Amino acid sequence: MSDKPVVLVTRRVPSKVEARVAADFDARLNRADRLYSTEELLNRAEGADAILCCHTEHFSAEVIGRLPASVKAIANISVGVDHCDLAAARDRQVVVTNTPDVLSDATAEIAMLLMLGAARRAGEGERIMRAAAWKDWSLDFMVGTQVTGKRLGIIGMGRVGRVVAKRARGFDMEIHYYNRHRLEPPLEEGAIYHDSPQALLPHCDFLSINCPATPQTTGLIDAPSLALLPPGAILVNTARGAVVDDEALISGLRAGHPAAAGLDVYNSEPDVHPGYRTLANTFLLPHIGSATKETRDAMGFRALDNLGAFFAGGEPADRVA
């Protein structure tokens, strides 16, 4: 019998990550990549020392309370931990970790893609081409919004938000931001701070949501918030769907305020609100912010680093509970 810690791996992981988890631990793999039900997850966790998971597994207080006593750690291959009840984990003395830093570049790339795609009507154009519906060119055909030189507002100036700002400066954008705490000047790099989302929103030709989903940010972008945006504003979200009130955003998009939205994250994923799919002024992606080979490998390795530190008796670098 192996004397290595037993780790339940809830989803299929990249081949390099699988090789390492199999070498370092007694791994229970899910090569079929089937999403486990709660009961199946709990059954498969019997006798496991830790769980290596993604944001697709929901560790509510009830689920954490039912975890086998053997489970001492939950290592997330994600930055966001809104799918884990951290208070319940602390009460149960289950260590929870995440994987910050390593996906900042990839997620910022998707934020810029959403910004450009929504502004330049890329989704509409792509659908026209696939349907062989392009019949002519004219001066008012597919006219969108220019990104260069506009004001970009960022809600959440953490690791990802700062990289988004860096990329946006390449388009000569003026950066405005709201964060729980104002950054030191070297990190601001000339960005203009606003002390509340409400103070920020009137200055946003583009709005990028980069904050975590917390009780304080859930539903932050609602109808009153959207009303504060200037005419023609464009919203992009690569953070978490819970930050946005779907009904408010869909209603606003139908009325042309905001003018467009680029979304990579949604409430109740993958059951996206059908209203988004009916709108021509949405540019939609299926939560692929971190989906590069380099980033997914790095996320898996970082999660395994956290587990390695825990089982070696040390403190995981990315412990959140």
C-alpha cells in the first residue's frame, strides 16, 4: 500500500499536471472529466487526504460538513474561491488554497479580446461571414466603437486588473479604477483612483470587472450602477458572473445602455441566461480566461505546490482558509 497522501482529483487535468500528481501522490484521477454529483464527490472522497478541484465543484457549508474526516485540504485550481464556504472550512479545520498570479496575463488577454470584440462588433461580423450574408460594403456598415484613447474603468485593481491596465495603455487608454484600498503610486502607474464604484462609473467609456465575487460585490453591477455609465459605454466581465445582475444588464443592453457587453463569466454557469444569446450587442465566450496551455499547467503546478507544502508540514503559499 502506498504511503503517499491520497488526493482526489475531481476533473481531468493537463497531462503534465497529471504526471506530477501521480508521481507525488496516490492520485484518484477523473480522466473521463465527468462532473461529479455531490453524492459521488463525497463517496469518492472517502479515505482521501485532500481534494484537488476546480470552480465547478461547490463546497457549500453542507458539503464541507459532510466531507470524510480524512480530508484535510482542498486545493483549488482557480483564483476565485466563491464556490467554497471558507468559514465552514475553517470551522472544520480544512485548509483551502487557490492559484493566484499565474493566470493574470491570460485573463487580461481575454479582457482585451472582449473589449475589442464588443466594441468592434466582432460577434456580429463573424456570424455574417459564417452565414455567407456579407453582400456589400458601405460607410455605415458594421460601424463600431473605437477603443484607442478612451477611458477604461477597472473595478478590482488586483493582479489581473493591473495587467488589464498595462495592456490597455498600449491602446493609449486613460485608466480609472476602484479598489477596496488605493494602490501605492508605483502600482497605480498614473491610474486615477475613485473611492467607490459609483464615483468611478461616470468616467468609464469601457468598464472592466476584475474583482472577486464576495457578499459585498454580488450584484454590484445593477440597474442604478449601469445608469451611471456614460452613453455608449461598453462593459466587459472576466471576473465572476455573480458581480452582475443579469436582468439589469440584459434590460440595459436591450435599451442600448450600455451599448455592448463582452462576457466570459456568468451566473449559474454553464446555464447562461438565455437573454444574452438573443442580443446582437453581446460578445460571449465560455469562461476561457485562463485557457492557455501555459496557464493551465502553471495553475495545476501551483495547486500541487500548495498541497506539497501542506503535507510537508509547512504553510501553503496560497492558503485562503
